[in-house]
Amino acid sequence: MGLIDYKLELESAAKSMILVHNHNTLIKMIVRNIVNKVRLHHAGILLYDKERNSYILTISRGQRGLKIPAGFARVESEKGLIKFFRNRDNYEGLKDTILTNERINVFLKKSFVSRHKHLKNTIIEARHQMLGFGAVVALPIFFQQDLLGVMLLGKKRSGKRFLQDELNFFVALSNNVSMAIKNAELFENLQFEVDRNHRLFIHTAIAMTAAIDAKDHYTHGHTQRVTEYSLAIAKKLIAKRKISSADNFVENLRIAGLLHDIGKIGVPESILGKKGKLDAEELDKIKQHAIIGVTILQPIKELGEPILGVKYHHENFDGTGYPEGKRGSDIPLPARIIRIADAYDAMTSDRPYRLSLSKYEAIEELKKFSGIQFDPVIVEATIDLYKEGSL
């Protein structure tokens, strides 16, 4: 693996995984890629099963006769590997996010471990479990504080030991895997809810915004506020007879507002929370979130209209926006509305790189860029809402 570009592999893996919405297909793809890229005898993933409160060996791949049978084994929540990873922050000097045979041997020699029999037994049990799975490396898959699973890696086909940069790669990869698993779970649930009931679909969409907020703590509540501002602007435009109250327009706008930033699931947290100015490469990754959002949502056939709002909500009225440089009325109306609601909330909220503006200052900015970034008719409706105290 020494010749592999780790950064490139991580980016490629992240882009591939975020597009897979089927849970089982996703896990198969992850394990297959690990085995092939690093040339392992086998690899597997223990995933949490809520109903059984255990971690089940969901997928295992490798050479014939060497792979661990999928579904053959499970690990209880308070045993060995699972207990160690769940409680590692409580262990003095044992906060490693990865286990190898060498590290286990080092841990067992620590005086802290020898003084605590239960901890020593947990580590020994973890070693026995790794041996049973034929694994020489085990690392956790966390989503926030929840242990979603454990990745198990067998020996290299070359017989060589894992290098530190390879272990670092797997730690970084596990972060992408956790987001991909959560993303797949969200969309499996989302598709089910769409098929059953539109009202339940809306609630699921709202739940999806929490996944975005979890990545970008500085914009907590942003999605909900943008949706509320967008609906208020639309209703004002309808009242002023600037647009017609076509069937489903407001509802489609609501869905587009809720999902407009869903593509940020595919943007690294280090970029979303950066306090300084973004460089050109980081800015380009931010700009990709609109297209990532479209790619994520396209398989859901009911989202044909709302997707337009997601895709084009960063287009500017004068054609200088992204992703396609559309201008004027060529930009779908929902996107033009969300563009202003999004900008207004961004200006009136604290961000890592600046403090918020007052509502008055934000409105003045909307006036300043009316006809440039923003549709003048929608700016006028937003100003009316501000004067009424509705923003």
C-alpha cells in the first residue's frame, strides 16, 4: 500500500460510499475495496444489531477458505472488543482508536492495566476475539458517541506488518464509513416513509437535517430557519400576486428547503468548521455540496421538483453563481427563494469566521446585491416581511 495516495483514496472512498443508499450493498463494497486495495487475506465488519443488542459479523470477504462466515459470529455489547472501544476514554493512556496484537501486548504490560483486573480481562478477551476472527487489526466505527461497529482486518497476503501510515489511513477511513452507514440508513428509512405516507416523509426529511447539523455545529438550526424563511417569502409573493399559488408549489419548496444542504454530508467537517478563510481547494469542495445533494436525492422519484431547489440554490441572478451559472428567470423559482433565505440566515447567524450581522444590516446587504446575487422581486418581498416584523 506504500504507493497508494492515501488522500486520493479517502476522497474516492468518501464520494463512492455517500452515493450508496442500500445498507448491505454499502458494507459489501467497503469490505471488498479494503481487501482488494490493501491485499488482505480477509476483512470483516461487526455491525450493531439493535434488536439483539449485539454486534453481528454482517459481511466478511477474502480468499476462499480464509474468510470469516458472515452472520456466523456475534459479540455482546459488554464483551471484549466492544467493551474496550466503548469505554476506552475511561482508560488512562489507552485512548488508541485502533487495536493490534502489538498494542495489546503493550497495554497488558502497563501498570494501570495490571492494577485493574476487569480491564486486563477485557483486553485479553478482545485478543481472543481477534484471534477467533483471524484479525490482526481491529478498529472502531463511531458516529459521534455511538459505536456503530468494528472493522476487522486479516493479515496481508505479502506477510508484511501494517505500517503506521496504513493504520492512520484506516482510522480516517472509519470516519467516512460511519457517515456512509448513517447516510444509507437514513435513505433506506426515507424511501420507506415516502412510499407509505407523505407526512411521515416530511418528518424523515427533518430528521435528515439533524445529520447535517451534527457535522456543522456552527449552523445548528440553519436548515429549519431557511425553510421557514422560504415559506414566508413564498406566501408573501403569492399574496402580492407576484407568483401563482400552484398546487404543491409551497410543499415542494418546503421539502427543497429542508434538503437544500443535504450534500454537506459529503463535505469534511474540517472544512465546514474552519475558522479562517477557505483556500481554493476547500472552496471547491464546499461548492460540490449542491451536486452531491442532487446525486443523493435523485433515486427518490418523488423529489423531482424539490431537487431543482437543492441543485440551484447557489445560482446568482446575474449568472455568476454555481453549479451551472444560470441567470434570471432561468433559475428555478424555489432556488431563487432559497438563495435569499439562505443568505439572510447566514448573515444573521454567528459563523466560525465572523460574528452575525443585525437584521437591518442583512436587509441592507440584500438591497445592495438585488439584481446581482438576488432576484429583485424576491428581495422586495423579503423587505416587506422585515418591515412587518415577520423575519
